[in-house]
Amino acid sequence: MNTQATDHTDYSLAGRNYALALLMIVYIFNFIDRQILVILQESIKVEMGLSDTQLGLLSGFSFAIFYVTCGIPIARWADVGNRRNIVALSLTVWSGMTALSGLVVNYTQLLLVRIGVGVGEAGASPPSHSMISDYFPFEQRGTALSIYSMGIYIGILIGFLSGGWLNEYFGWRLAFFAVGLPGILLAAVVRFTLREPVRGMNDDPDVKAHARADSLFTEIKRIWAFKSVRYASMGAAFNAFVGYGVLNFMPSFLSRVHHLESGEIGTFLSFSVGIGGAGGAYLGGYLADRLGKRDKRWYVGIPALGTLLSAPLFSIAVLVQNLTAIWLLYFAATLVLSTYLAPLIAAAHAVVGPNARASASALIYFVLNIIGLGLGPVFVGLISDNMQPVFGDESLRWALLIAAQAAIPGAIFCWLSARHLLADLGAARS
């Protein structure tokens, strides 16, 4: 049964801004609950006797494989069903699973509840992206999606800051309870205060005229046939490989190599990643909207430049010894790296049309998370474990340095996407 809204009246400015703000807050909770594990993992490792590879599997591949596997069918549901209700249900599931993480007694149990977090979080972004693209016209979508994407870095800021100090004074179990339970209350706010927008209400007639809703596999095949979307997905994946690979092990690096306590690490990373990432996320969408008025290829050109610049900045950050220099370099690297997501999503949504936007976001997230979140942390963990007999704690430094170079193929894929974007936009309307 199609439960999308039937009220075709455009939202007021206040209504659209409220919807965007509320969805961003949901995304903040998404990343608090996802990344809280990263700041707690050294304490968990000591208590449970885990290896770096196990930590990488816990925060990376095991989470990502269920996140992306569930993401595509949930997104297709969102393309024909009520997106608001899907977001509210998903938020309830992942928040409950985060709280349960504080009750586990062994690695297997923690792995299972983190899988539950991944399943819940699979229903967050694709439906939200689809709604935002209905709330706002194309020329404002880059900025709107960038504001939404700031939730990633605000969530990391809150998660690292609160998790670091809660862990230091009260232990890692209480930290999971403290960040998980409030999400269940937020889910009720989403369900009862957010309106479901009309699909395509801000699209031009040509886009709506060619909109269609095919079966899941037919739709995915159609979306993947657009070379700009295909290459953008790969660019996003290698960008995320660097982001997750480095970020998920940066607390361990600062603890082992620079001997900082968890509270200091949480403060250090919360501001460098939180403020730098949020600023970069907004800047990416804003610049894409401004420059895209003259040439729409900037929607993938901005991510290409940002991804490329991040490689040397991350590399120097893990090599230097001065903590102030590390903070500034990591801040700058995160700022440029985080410009990628909103412009790429906005470009893909323009290509695929209003009846496939959640599916397009899910497909990009599938590739992004399998390669980026799934393999990035595991890669760093494996390299660190294998180099540890020779380099000791310094092995993590070299593993992070190697992972940072994945930004180079990420930039190349974004550039390839830009080469095909105009042709794909034309094909989508013909």
C-alpha cells in the first residue's frame, strides 16, 4: 500500500527548515551511536583481550555488511512507502541496540548487538535524503543535503566528547546507555511531528514526467547504468575508506603512540573531527550549489578536489610528533575530506528522478560502506597487527599512513564521474 502524502501544498520555509533540522538531529544520533564504539574500543579491548583485527571487524565490516545489505530493500520500501515512519522505526531499533551494548559480557554478544545497530541505521539516510530532495528544489539541494550531512560530524563530536569522559569516569558500559536511550524518545518526535512530503513536488515537469517506480532489481540496474552515479559511488567509497580507516583507529593511535587518556582523546578528536567535518560538509554543498549554477559538474568536482587534498594532510598528521601540529593537520584533512557526500548525493538525485532517490542513496551507501566502512578499519587493523612484531606500537602509525593514500583513487573516480554527469542528466530527461 502506498502511504505517501497526498497534500500537494508546498511547505512553508519554517516547515521545510524544521523538517531538515529534525532529520539532521536524527543523523546526529545515528553517528553518536555508530562512532561511540571507536572512543571506547581501547577499554573494551583491554577488558575482553581483543586484537586490532577484531576491533576493525567490530567497528567496520561486521557493521557494514548488515548495514548495506538491509539498506537497499529498505530504501526501495521508502521509494513507495511512508519515509517518515521508516526513519522513526529505524531510530528506535538502533537506539535500543546501542543501549543493549552496555550489557554484553563477551565479544560475540557485542558483535551481535553492533550488527543490530547496523540493521537499524540502514533505514536512516536513504529515506531522509529522499524527503530532503522533495522539500527543496535542485538549486538548493546541495546546501540542504550538506546541512543534513553535518550531522555526521556533530554526532562524532558529541560521541567522542561524551564517550571519552564517560568512559574515563564511569566506564564504557554506562556510555552506551547514556547515548542509546534518548534516541527512543526522539523517534516519537519524528513519528508525530514530521510531515511526509509529496514526491517530486519541487521537481520540474520533465523530471516528473519521466519518473517511474520499477522493481527493486530493475531499479538498481537502471541507476547503476548511469556512469556518473557509478563513478561517484566509487569515489565516495575510497573517500570513506580513508575517513573510517583513519578515524576508527585515531583514538588507539593517540593512546598508544602519544599516551593520551580517553578524556583527552575524546576532546581532541571531537573538535578536530566535529568542527572540521561539519564545516567541510556544509562548505561542500554550498560551493557545489554556487558553482553548479554555471556548470553542474562542480557537484562532483568539489568532492574530487577535497578528497585529493586530504591525502597529504592525513599523511603528515600521523608522521609528526607535535600534538598541536597533529590537531591542526587532522582538522584540515577532515575539513577537505568531508566536502564530498552532499554534492555527490545531490548530483545522483538529479539524474535518477523522484521515484528512485532513496534507492540511489542506498546504492551509493552500499558501495561506500562495503569498501569504506567495511574494509577501511579492517585494512588498518590487519596492517597494524602484521607490522606489530617489527614496529611495536608504531605499527599503527604506518598502517594509518598507508590507508590515507586511498584518497588518490577516490579523487580519480570523482573526476571520472564529472566527465559523464552532463550526458547522464540529459539522458534522464529524454
